[in-house]
Amino acid sequence: MKKLFFIFAVLIGISACSTDLTDIENRIKTVEEQGKNLDNQQKKLEEEKNKLQQESNQLAEEAKKRQEENEKIRKRLTEFEDSLNSIAKLLTLEFVAADNPLQLIENVKGTIIGDSAVECRIPNVTTSKTLIPRFTFQGSVVTINGVEAESGVTAFDFSKPVVLSVITPYTVKDYTVYVGAYTGLPTVWLETSNHDEVTLANTTYRGRLKVAGGTSTSQNGYLSQLNVNFMAVGTVSWYTSRIHDTPQLGKNEYALTLTTESSLLDAPVGTGWNLYTNKGDRTMLHTMTAFDMGAMSALEYTPRFHHVNLILNGRYYGTYLMGESLEASEGRVNVGSKGYLLGVGTDITGPTFNTDHLDEPVTIIGPNAAHTFEGVSYITNYLSTAENALFSSDFANESTGWQKYMDMDSFVDWYIINEIAKNDNGAFKADCIMNLTRGGKLKMGPLWGLERAFNTNSSYNGFVVKNGRWYARLFQDPAFVSKVKERYNFFYSHKTDIINSISANAEYLKYAIQEDNNKWETFTSTKNSGDKCWELYQSAVMLMERWISSRMDWLKGEYDAMS
């Protein structure tokens, strides 16, 4: 029994132990699972930590890149700011009438040309160009001729070109400022002593001359006053003014003689100058166009003329042509001290003589040595001999005929220009100029007396100069005809250039035409009718251009048909 009890007790103990082991095993499993969970959680935490570290590193890298980009941008902005500070630039320049009440009647805006020059045109007569400018700029400070300028405050003398400088801490930008003469043309001031009125023709008046401005709006200068003797050429004209009870001096031509040799308007030095009115030429371009062709020709010398404003004794008299007078000198008609400057049918004073085949007398214009008895005898005999050769039966012989005494090249080019211009005077009627250097041949030129040229009221066809007695004979020589055809082809190849030159000169006169019309009512009697005046002027210019083009075409056909 005891044994059974013992066994039973053992069994119970074993059973109890078994129960305890299961519990422990369960707990161990639980702990192990919890450990695994903790390991998993730790692993996840490590993974999240690594991921966060990677993200942090990426953010740090991105932040570094952004910082570097920001630094680059900041550097670029700094460089751009520095570059802006280093750029010196003039933005605008003008003269305001309110700032300059004694000089200007309206505001004048400057035109900035090529980032290096400024051009302004004062639209009214002014005896002073001391003006206050207004300007805007990019930079630190502006100086004019080295003096600091304050916009709208500081006055400067603009009678000569000035240098306007825009200054920054890094650089200086210079602009040359040109304040153009009245209407954009040079202005000639002519004053008689005591302001005496020029009432008599061909009577010498003493006075003073001043020229302001250069030969174009982009060339402005100032010439100090010069002593001058001058006279009205031809009949003195008068007109009736609306605001004066007595007749007023009209638009007359003047011949000027400086007391000392000087250069005017870029021409070589000399003493004699002319002021032409362009009467009868509404375009004011006839003489200039002929002289432009002379400049492209083979002629040794063509007078230089420029459009100017004339102010006589303080009064404005309109647009004139000013240029060199006929003068035997080194810079003009260079024939030497013993040569000859001759005029056929001219009213210039000097010894005269007649030839057998010219209807008008020949005048010895200069030089003074040619006015002697010996000088007159020499040239009289020379022209007689030349004419005899020209009208001889052997005249076409190159060695013994007319070419022995007359220069082929000058006779051809002078003829062609006068024929294109259909200049009646060119047929040896008036102001046909010739020259001779002793030991050389007789030459035609320079061009002169083209007041009746380019008459658009006449037909563009028909010969004029060719019918003159000398030229009619020359056209009987095949060698002369051949040379005319050759040289005319040269001029014809430049027809477009000639037309373009007319257009350019017309544009240059745009403002001058209006002011001249306001004075003389050439196009319209309505004052300040700028658009209408300009329209009528352009019509006259276009008519001239079409006439010249048609005439050159007609001449081309005629010369091509010659043998």
C-alpha cells in the first residue's frame, strides 16, 4: 500500500512537473517571440535609422548643392551689378525752351548716333549757342568738356562740337555733341559797315563775314569774323512786305572778296566767294547736281558749293548756294602765273577779244599777268590758230588738226555734263569757261553758269550744246564721237548714283526749304505749313529726277546710233 501510494505520489509529482515544464516552455516561447519581435523592431528601427541617415545625407548634399548654386547666383548677381556699374551710357539729351528762353522757341531733342555722337538741330535763328542741356544716363556723373554737368542746370557753349563724358568708377564713355546750325545748314552772317542797306548793284560795300557750321549737320564749326568787300550782282530786287510800309530788300546774289585768303566750308583758301539765290530753281538742286557730275568727271577742277542760310544785317534771307568764285590760283583753276582763265559771254570784267567762230566775246578773267599786252596777244593768237585748225579741211588729223591745240578729255566731259543738263548757255552763249596753261592745250572748264540747266518745263529730248559752232564741228570727227560714246557710257552707268545724290541733297534741305518758303512763299503762302511745303517740294524734286532719267535714256539711244 505504501508502495502504491509512493508510486501514486511519484506520478502526481511527475504530472505536476510536467505541467510546470509546459508552462515554462510556453513562457520561453513567449519570451523568444517577444525577443524576435524586439529584434524585428530593432531591425526596422535600424533600417529606418539608416534610411533617415541616407535622407539626411541626401538633404545635406542637396543643401550643399543649393548653397553652392546660391553662391554662384550671388556671385553672378554681384558680377552683373558690377557690370551695370561699369557700363557708361547716355540715354537721352535735349534742350528745353523753358531752360533757354532767349535762345530757343521750342524744345530740341538730340539724336544719339552710333553710340558715339549726338546731333541736334536748332530750328530758329540764334546768335548764341550757350545752352542748358537736359540728359539722362547710366553711370555716376556727366561732364562736358571736362566740367561736371547737372541736367537742366549747367550751361555750356555748343558753338563748337563738345565732348560729353559719362563716367562710372570703372570706365568713361565719350560722346561728341553737335548742335547744328539753323535748319541744319551752315549759316552765313554778312554785315555791312554801320548796317548800311545794300541798295545798289555792282557797288562795293565793306563789312564783316562770319560762317557758323560746317558742310553738313554732323560737321559743326565756327569761323571767326573776317573783313570782306562785297557787292550785289545784277539788278537789285525788292519786294513788298505785309508788315512794312516801304519795299524791302529781296533775294539777291552777292560776290564776296575777303581781305585775306581764307578757307570757307572746307574749300581751299582763296579770296573770292559767291552767294547764289537759286532763283527759278524750286528744287535748289540744279547747279549742285551739275557740280556733283563734275566731281565724278575727268575735269581737273569743279567749284565747291554748299547750301547755306544767309543772314544779312541781322535779317534772314533764305537758302543760298555759297562757293568759290572763278579764280586762277593753285587751289582752284591752276594755270600757273602765265596761264589763262577765259570766259565766253561772261559779264566778268577783263580784257576781251573776238574770234571768227564764236558769237560771244572772250574775256580774260585772270590771272593778272594775262591782262598785259603780251598776254592778250598770246591768247588771241592761240585761239585764232586753234579755230583755224578746227575748221580746216584737215581738222581730224590728230597731229595737225584740232587735237594739237584742244584737250580731248576736257572737251568731252564738259560737253556731256552740259548736254545732260540741257544747258543753253553751254552752246557758247554765256559763261562758258576755258583755261590754258602755257605749253599745254586749251581745256574746257570749270563748269559754270548753269542757272538755266535742267529745265523740267522743256522736253527731255533734243541736243543743245552739240549744236554750238565748235561742238557741231567736233562731232564731225569720228575720234571725238568715239570718245563721247565711251565717256557717256561712264556717266550713264552712274545714272542711279546721280539720282540718289539728288534725293540725298533734297532730304538735307528738308528744314531749310520750309524756312525759305516762310520767307519767300515759293511753294505756299501759308506760314508754317511744313507738311504741304515739303510735299510740293518733293514733287518738284521727283519731276527733276524723272526728267534727268528720261534725258539720259534719250541721249543713250542717240549716242549708240552714232558711228
